[in-house]
Amino acid sequence: MRGATVRTALVAAFLLALSAAGAPAAKSAAKKAPCDLVVVAGHALPMDAAFTVRGATAVAVRGGAIVAVGDPAEVDAAWAPKQRIERKNAVLLPGLVNTHGHAAMNLLRGISNDQPLMEWLTKYIFPAEAKNVSPAFVTAGTELACLEMIRGGTTTFTDMYYYESDVAAVVDRAGLRGVLGETWIDFPAPGHANLEETKTVTRAFLEKWKGHPRITPAIAPHAPYTCSRETLQAARALADEYGAPLLTHVSETWDEQMQVREKHGKSPTAWLDEVGFLGPRLCVAHGVWLSAEDLATLAARGVSLAHNPESNMKLGSGIAPVAAARKAGVVVGLGTDGSAGSNNDLDMFDAMDFAGKLAKVAALDPTPLTAPELLRMATIEGAKALGLDRLVGSIETGKKADLIVVDLGKAHVEPVFDLPSTVVYASRAGDVSLTVVDGKVLWDGKRVTTLDEAKVLAAAREWRGKVLKSLETSAEKK
């Protein structure tokens, strides 16, 4: 009996020890918090204030927001995701922010090339738009642009065009984030023939989309040379009423600069300031011919700048004083402009690359606009230029989960000595293998989840035929 009692005691002690040994694991498992997604990559550039360059990094996402950023083992120990995506030889970044473009004009990609801006606009673009732009055209063109941007790592973009409520509907379905501006111009345009109609259409657009989690409705007077004092003041008043962003083109070409000076006796920036148009929530595109005085005015008024290096190069407009603008205190983001011939693609990696090289050749100095600065312009500073930096632009707890992964294991990238310079000067849109917006996977490296790629491309080809036919008809009438 006594032996049996000892054996029983030993078994009990063994079971107790076994239970205690297993307790931490069980307790740890019980502590795991549920989340929607965990993304793991071999490297990360979170775009935080310190410009941290991280090794292996995991990001946990719940309810569209980032809830944890850290070592993969620590994140895996703390979070139980519905989906886990891992890219070992890759870098995790915040989604890219395109601060200037005209999405629907993707359907006019390359319709005319190697022309000065004014000739390109008046002889090709305006006639093509007059014959073709409609809600159906805008829908198909925006779908094509969204498809390109999703595959290329752009998660937030700015648009200036017509029928912007139709643009917004596409952006909503595609899952992207957009600051979308209804264009105002002082001649009959698609969707509105005069200023009163423009105001009515824009007000309805602002009302319909206000408060949307990913779409910010905006107002986009075309430029100082196509908009009167009355138009610009009405746009500013409506924007102030709704707290909406304003978008416009400023000082893109020397001809524009001279045209405004001859008419108003001052630079486009000075004239916009005189009429009360400048102020917070305004992002101006191009700024190629901005003077030191203009830059000081923009900085003082809280106006941001969208730099479009490829467009400025292709149209022969000049080189924007980006380094000087940043030094003056102007927030500068990067843009691609439209694809109708002023650029031809929406590749933000190209925008970073060319922006850096243009600044260097303009200064005859290789040091202006370093790779880290260019990355910031394409992410957090672009977000700040659009007033969205509290939501996106960096990978930080509490921000929206707009993330991309860029693969590194390719011949045009390897070997990687310096991660920021590799991303800026070697990587391209085709290297993006994951695009996430608001915590939703839009591109997994194999398919776009929110758009039917085959249908989008077929529609683009169909519109090509329609546009060509319309231009032939116009030529015959002449």
C-alpha cells in the first residue's frame, strides 16, 4: 500500500509539473488578439520621422488600421490574423501618394506626343475631350488608371477632371484612396456649360461624397490663364464652405507666366494671392517657373506643391525649383500628371527617379534631393500636401493600413547595398507584389481583387477606336 501511495504521489506531482510547464504556452495562446491581416517582409521603410531602415518587420492590421508594427516573432506571438502574407526578399513601404493627375485621360494615352503644352492642349486634347468625354468615357478611363496604380503601388491619388462623381464611384469600387477634384474652366466643358452649372454640379458632388472614408471630394479650377477672378473666388468660397481641398495648375510654362503677367501685371502666384485664392488646403501642380518671391508667398499661405518631373521634361516646360521650394518651407509631393502625352504612365517609381536626377542636373550637384527625401516626397510628404498625413503616408500604429511590398530579388535590383537608393533608382512599378488599402488586399502579386482586368483592358481598346473615329470625323469637317 505504501508503495502504491508513493507512486500515486509521484504521478500527481509529474502531472502537476507537466500542467505548469504547458501553462505559459496556453496562456500565451489565449492572449493572442484577433486581427484581419499580418504582412511580413524582409525589410521595411516605414517613413517615420527618424527615417528608420528596418530589417524583418511585421505589420498587424485590424479594422482597416495598423495595430502593431514590430519584429515578426513578436507580432506573431501577439496577434492571430485571418490572413498572413510573407515576402522574405522584399521591402515593406507605405503606399505611394500621387499628388497630381488626370485619371480618365489614360484613354488618350499617347494620342499626341512631342508637342508644346499649348499646342498639345488646343490642337489635340481639347478637341478629343469635346468629342468623347462622357460618364462612360470617364468610368472606363478611371478603371484603367486604377488598375495601373493598384499594380504599381500607388494607394492614394489626386485627380482633376470632369464627371468626378463618376470617377469617385470607380475609385470606391477599386478600393483606392483619392482626392478628386471637379474641374472648373471658363468655357463650356463636359458636364457643365457655365459657372453657375459648374457650381451646381460641384456642390452636388461635394454633398454626395462628403464623409467617405477613402474619397475626398475637391474643387479644381484649371489654371490662372483659363479661370477668371470670379471663377477662382467662387471656387475658394465653395471650398471654404465645405472644408474641401483645392487643386490647380500654376506656372507650368514660360508662356503661361508671360500671358498672366501681360494680363494682370504680376506672376500667376501673385495674382492668385491678390484675388484671395491662395490658402490652406490648396495644392498647386508643376510650379516650374516659380520665383523666390512666389515660393515665399506659397509657404506663407500654407500652399503645397505637386512636382511632376516627367511631364515637365516631356513637354519641355522646364525644371521646377523643388529644392528651393522645400527650403522655403513649401511641402512638396510627387505626381505623374496624366497619361495622354504629358507623361504616358502612372509609375511613381519613375517619378522619384526623375525628380532626383532633374534636381541634380539643374544644380550641377549630385546632393540635392537624396533618396530618403525622394521617398518621403512620394509618401508622407505627398500625404501632407493633400492634408492626409494624419491618416496615411507612413507605417505607424493608428494610421490607415495603406501598405505595399516591393520585391528585391530581380536582376535590375540585386545586389542591394543601400535600401532607400535601391527603391528610388532601381525599383519599378512592376516590382510591387502586394498593395493593401484600408487593410484590404487589392493586388497580391497575381491578380487585382477589385477590378476585372480583362474587361478593363478590352474597354480601353474599344475606346481607342471611338476616339480615332471622332478625330477623323472632325478632320473631315474641316
